[in-house]
Amino acid sequence: MPREMSVQDTVTIAGVSPQEVFEAISDPSRMGRWSPENTGAVIETAGGPAPVGTSFVGANSRFGAKWHTRCVVTASDPGRRFAFDVKAIGLRKPGLKARIATWEYRLEPSTDGTSVTEVWTDGRSGWPAFAAKGFDKVVTRGSTFADWQRGNIARTLANLKKDLERTSA
């Protein structure tokens, strides 16, 4: 069976416009509020939407291990879409360049507010399946990255929904 290379989930955020959701998610320094692994980001344009081409360093933590990633914004369409590629990784600084992953947020108006779809795409398409499977099981303590990210996406979207609905009330 081929490796699952992309997973996604969708949530509706009631009473919040696509533009309001975009303003929240397009500032990577805020992602640590919602993500179970990302603990924040350093970005020159923090406090506002990051335009295409913006580079930022994300801080992450899992099972007590900490690492940093260098990311580049690939889509920044107000009220519609925000995406970035993870292009490097490292413990203290992201020095190992590699295609790691793409994260995307698609926004659509709904009758209740905004439908938000978060998509993770594995950038390790060149890895042999056995190597990816072995690596994944070690760093996730037994899961594939697709299954692991499916859980992370569900938690991120639930936290985003709770936060934005609370602040709009």
C-alpha cells in the first residue's frame, strides 16, 4: 500500500468572516496558540499577514524534543488561502535543507461563518517507503506521519475555532 502523502480536515468557525480567519492564520507568530506542536515563530512581519516570499523560523516541540524549521510563505490570498513550505530543519537552527512539508489553510464563506480546511502534504516524496515508515514510527512513537498529522490538524482546528469564536463573541 502506498504511503499517504497528504491529509486534511475542515471545521466551521461560526460568526467569523474569512478575512478575520485569514488575519489570524497568516501571522505565523500566532500559530503556537493553536498547534499542539508549534510553539511559535520568529517572523519579520509579525502582527500582520505574511506576504508570499516571507521567510520565518518556526519553533516546535514533541515528546520533549525541540526543533526549528525554516519556512517560506507560498500563498497569501486575503480571505481565501494561506500556505507555506517547510524547507529546512535543525535542533537549534534550521540548517538541514530538505523538502519537509507544505501546510495550507483554505477559507470559504459558509452560512454560519467560515469553513477552514487545513492541509498537510508530506514533502518527503523521494524517501523509500520503508525508510519513511521506520523514521515516522520512531519520531511519533508508533504512527505514520499522515496519522500523526491528522490528529494535529484536528487539535489545531478545534483550538483555532474555540479561540476565534470566543474573541468574536
